Amino acid sequence: MANYLADNDDLLFYLERGIDWAPITAIVEQDYQSPGGYASRDEAVSAYTDILQMVGTFAAEEVAPHAAAIDRKGVKMQDGEAVLPPEMDAIFAEIKKLDLHALSLPRELGGVNCPMLVHFMVTELLARADVSVMAHYNFHSGIALSLLMYSVQEGTTRFDRSTRSIAATRFSAEIAEILRGDAFGSMDITEPDAGSDMGALKSKGEQDEHGNWFVSGQKIFITSGHGKYHIVIARTEPATPGKLGLDGLSLFLVPAYEDLPDGTRKRHATLDRVEEKLGHEGSATAAITFDRSPAQLIGGRGDGFKLMLLLMNNARLGVGFESIGLCEAAWRLARAYAAERRSMGKTIDRHEMIADYLDEMRTDIQGLRALAMHGSVHEELAQRLKMQAMLTTEDGTLERARLLKQSRRHSHKTRKVTPLLKYLAAEKAVEMARRCVQIHGGCGYITEYGAEKLLRDAMVMPIYEGTSQIQSLMAMKDAMSNIMRNPQKFLTRIAQSRWRSLSALDPLERRVARLTAVSLSAQQHLIQRTATDKLRSLGKHNIREWSREFFQNWEPKRDFAYAMLHAERLTRLLADVAICEILLEQARQFPERRELLERYLDRAEPRCNFLHDEITTRGDRLLASLASGPADDTAARA
């Protein structure tokens, strides 16, 4: 019997040894005093393993065999509603029986009380089988968990300290409906004239004289947008000049419909259409219009952007695991075909170039998984510690301050790697799916073999939940901001990495340190170039204004042009270095991981050196042309 967990040694490494489960299980199980919970770390991890083994078999035996049919039939519109392929409906009927929608919710709300990390592993297993199934699944339990987290954050969840359990929560009815598998939801951000620029959103949230909220506006490209519960961001206040329009946004829970006792459905929002797409054919991507749809305000007025970031951070980690699942499928499909296809007297996996392709795919997948596990562990602890602080301690106490400080420490670590993971995993999904098609040759272009489906499905990964370019700008901004906040610490890191590159006893540690030094050198060049360009611009101002202009009046679009040009290159460099540093820590604890680190370094070193050269030598010509205004098309044609 096929099992997508049992056949994956790298994934099993994390489940069995690579993750320090003790702090996670302790906080999830309320120090093993949670009612009806597990009594120890080992008991909890054994239960997680059983669940993941079950999902591994389910993905391989019940999902993957139907992926082609789901892709072929797609989602249709009928009488104003989205209709999924029958195979999709059958899979979700089984998911409902398996209680997988309740995976990461607390027991007292009807959940299974697994860590989010287990949910992310399920994401990878299902994505390897079919990304349409995985995407739709995520908008069941993911929305329920988000509603709980929002309720905790706004103070509308009550915790009973005597029983160490949640006594009441604001969205309990909606959460229960989702956990039963009777409803699901979506995250509604994008509009026809506002994608990545959230400050341009035009949907409105309005309150009547009785205090009731209503939302109006159209949202597009909404994954699982045919669902009942929509978490919608809309404008409630006028935008403040100079703040990108983000401060006037608020977050709402909007039920798109209600099912009446007579079996009919009353709609509060109109499903305009289901998009015809390149891939993800089994996942409904919808446009939906709200016209004074009844809504519930989440949090406070103007908190929308901040609250949406919390949801999107988890979503971006989820896309990382989704992309890894697709990469795993592409690598295994390519490897299996290459092991059977003979050419010039041997199977093509014995040809040097194909062998190199397959080795690089395997190595990159393992590196990406290391980054994903690292980020999700810290995200788990950050969110759990914050929830524990809000539920179990009083405001203003030392204990709450201690827990929140720990939460921020973990949050900083996950913030550092999340854009790197989302960027690199999404880009690698496209690259590996494309390579899978190439290894199949002409057969890869034929639908029968499944390689072209992987490429079609992969193409959206660098687009949704924040494009690759947005992730790059985030990573660049964070790196530059950290340097500017503490330049002395940055210079110390440069010195330390150079010293370790020469003095470390372990040759692999020396190689990682050299790679770190390359990354820091690129960042140093970007910050020096930015400062130099800013100094040059001071000539336009009176000398008495120089101090204010240099230390206060920074305009990102103008002053960081060189850094923005190279943001994507820097992101690739930062991601490779982060992976190598994580793998080095693993190698210190588990000697068998040294081989993986060495393989990854063999690939990363030339990549990073090349990226460093591009960052430090290219860009002046293009920036000069942009500064001079639009090109003269007539001159260009001449």
C-alpha cells in the first residue's frame, strides 16, 4: 500500500528526530494537564505519527489516483453556485469522516488539538497528491483557526484556568460548523484595481445607526471563494496621507449565505463567476460581490492590515509546504520515468546531465524542507506563547510580559525566514515542474504522463499569497532595516563570519561561514550604495536641511532604488545562507546530515558568489534610464 509519509525518509527525519517536540507538545497540551490530553511528549508524538501515517496513505491511495480526473473536469458554475468535480466531493466526504478539518483546533471546541506543524506536514502530503485538494482543504481548518486566534487577540475568548481549557469564544458557532465539514471559508483581499497594493482597496465597511456593520465591494481571485465564511478586508476610514492608505482598513467576517430550513439558500453576497485557469482546476477561484452584506467587525476599526498580516504569515508558510509537496511529486515522477526510459544503451538517469538534474532537485527539496520546518516551529511557538499570555495571565503582570517577550523572539525568527521560504519554494516548484517535463521529453508534453499538469499547477505558486517580488521586497526591507537599526551589530557579524571562515575546526562550518560572509558583503554594498546615493541627493537642498534630509526624510521608492533592483537576487542569497546555517545546526546534532549539507553547499556556493557579483556590479545603466523618464519609442525603433 502506497504511503507518502512512509516513503519519505527526509520527512520522517523531522517527525522522528529532527524536531524538538518537547516545547511544542508541552505548550499545546498545557504542560500535560489539558483535559483528555496526552500525558507526555512521547504519547503526543506517537499520536501525531499515527495521524500523519493515515494521511500519507489517504493521499497516496485516495487522492492521487483521482488528480487527473479532477483536473480534467474542473469547477463549473451552475445556478449561481460553484460545482466541484464528483471526485473532489468524494474526497472531502472522506476527509470529513477522518476529522481532518478539526486537526489543529482545541479539544474543547471539538478539535484534535494537534500543533500547526502537523497541519503543515499534512499540507505537504496532500499537495504531493494534488494541489487543488490541498488548497481547498486549507480553507476549512485554516479559517476556523484564524477565527479563534482573532477572538483571542481581541479579548473575546474566555479561558477557565481551573480546567485549563477554553470556556467560550466569540466565533464558536462558525468554528463548530467548519469543523463538522458543513462549511468553509476564504480570505478576501484582492480587488480589480488592487492586488499587492492594499492601500488602493475600495471595498467599504459601513456601520448603521444601530451599530450593525455592512460590507460592499467586489473581491476577485478568491481561492475557495464559493464558501460560506469570508474574512474580508475593507475600508472604514479615510486614508491618512503618507501612510500608504493602510491605516483606514478594517477586517470583517461576512457570511456569504445562509441555508434556510426549507432547503433553499439565501445569499448575502453574489458569486459572480468561477475563473477558468491554467492549473489548480479542482480549486474554485471566484469573484464575489458584497452589496451591503451583513458583517461582523473583527478587532478594532483600522486594525485590518495588522490582522490580515497574521493570517497571511501562516498562509505563506502553508504555500511553502504546498510548493515542497509539488516539488516532491515532480522529482519522483521525473526519477521514475528516467529510471525506465532507455537511450543510447542505458536508462537516462545514468546520463550525466539527467543525473545532475535529479540530484539538484533532491538536494533543493531537502534544503527547502529544512527552511520550512525551522520557520513553522518558531511560528508555532510564537503564536502559542502569545495565546497563552492572552488567555492565562493578567494584563500588566510580569508573567504576561515574559511570555510575550518569548513570543516576540520566536516571531522574529519566523519573520526572517517566511518571505525566503515562500519566495524560493514557489520559484523552485516552477523550476522543478519544468525540469520534470524536460526529463520526460515529448512524453512530458502529453497529458497522459502528468508532468504538464504539475507545471500548470506550479505556475500560480510565485503569484498567490504575495508574489515572489513582494516577498523579495519584504526580505530586502527587513535586512536593510536591521542594519540601519544596529550597524555595530552588523559589522560584528561580518568580522565573526570572516573569522569562522578561517578558524573553525569543522571544514563544513568554514564553508558555511564563507557563504555567510558573502551574503553580509552583498548587504554591506547595498547599504553603502544607498547611503552614498542619499548623500548625493543632499545637493538639491539648503545646507541647513541636510541633517533632516539624511536622518529623517527617507523616501523608499527614491532612496532604495538600487536595493529594490537587487531585492530578488538578495533574497535568493539570503535563502541559501539560511538553509546552510540550519543544515549546519542539524549536522552538529545528527552526523548523518553532514552529507546533505555538503551536497547543498556544492550547489549554493557558486550560486551565491554569482549573485554577489551581480549585486555589486550591475544596475547603474538601468537605474539611470529609469531616472531619465520613459524611453523614446521612436528613437528606440530607429
